[in-house]
Amino acid sequence: MSVSTTTAFVVPAPPVVSLPIRGTDQRFPVHRIYCVGRNYAAHAVEMGHDPEKELPFFFQKSPDNLVTESRRFPYPAASRDVHHEIELVVALSRGGTDIAVADALDHVYGYAVGLDMTRRDLQGEAKKAGRPWEVGKAFEQSAPCGPLVRASEIGHPAGGAIWLDVDGSRRQTGDLAQMIWKVPEIIAILSGLFALCPGDLVMTGTPAGVGPVRRGDHLHGHIDGVGDLEIDVV
């Protein structure tokens, strides 16, 4: 349901969450954030799963979980085991349902480097209890994200290095080509489960090497052709 700009809300309306677009003064408004779990085989193995037997599964973060400007990640409450997960982020300019794999990339506006910060201890407790993962995944400022790079500039990266350093030491390394489910397949499958919309983001999974961060750490993530993201844990 849409409302006019003159609508009188009973509490202050939340701001529109958006990402900067590299090389422009425009911004990309964010609608939802979908995340793909265990989409690199080596990461699935390190988390105790068999990638040969799993269909893709999804969870969500909230748009207001994004960190877009400050480049600071506040260590969250209620956890003593927060992990880094470097990911390719896909931004959709078109939505739809039951999108064909062959048409999926036509829905992509651009790409960014993102981090799926995870309260691993709370996620582990939720897994054991058969409960949702929100307490481990969708907490405040759990999704640092760099500026979007338009697909019209760089094309659609199907391969290229993805890595993360912590204080100059390489922790995660992989290649986009190692994704079990590629970007067009992810979009097609998601669109069979949800009505995708312009402004949706998709975090496409992380390579092996996830591990804990501590206050004072400096994180530097990189994806070939997309860019870099640097974050300080505070």
C-alpha cells in the first residue's frame, strides 16, 4: 500500500536505506536483503555440510543492518564469537517472479563487496534448537557494504578473486567461479520463492576461511573487478 508524502505518521517514518553508486552522486534504494547460505563448497565443508547434497537455501538481513558510510563495525552485544564472511553483493533493478535463468542477469543493476558479519555462537545455538538465524545474522550493522558498481561498466563477473585480510593477514580466499549456485541461478530460484523487487540485494555466499574478529581488527575485503571494502572493528 502506497501513501502520499503528506501522510501524517504517528511515529517518525524510518529513513530510506541506500547505497552509493561509484562514480555518480546517485544512490540505490534498498528494499530487502537476501542471503545465500553455504554457496562455496569449501565453506560448506568447513561448516560441517556436504555441498553435493544441498539445494540452495536463503535467509534475510534487514536493510537497516547495512553499514555504508562509516567504515566502522561496532562489536555487537550478546556475543563473544563474531565472524567475518566476505561476499559478492548483487543489486536488482528489476523484480519479478519465476524469472528464467537465461533472463536473470537482465534484472541486475550492479555489484558490490559486502560482509555478512555473523554472531557465530548465537547462530550455532539457533541451529541446535532448530530455530531461525536472525539473532546470529540480522543484528545492527551486520552488513557492511561498499559502493555499487554498475553492471553497465563492468559486465557480470562470473569469475575473479575474492579475498579478505585481517590486519594484513589473508583469512579468506576463493574465486567467484567456485560458487555452487551462480548469480543467474540464484535469482531464478529466489524468484520462485519470493516476489523480487527493484532495490533488492542478494548476498551470494562466502568462500572458506571464515573466522573470528576482535575489537581493533582492520578488515580489508576485495573482489576482482568490483572493488574493495575496508572496515575497522570497534
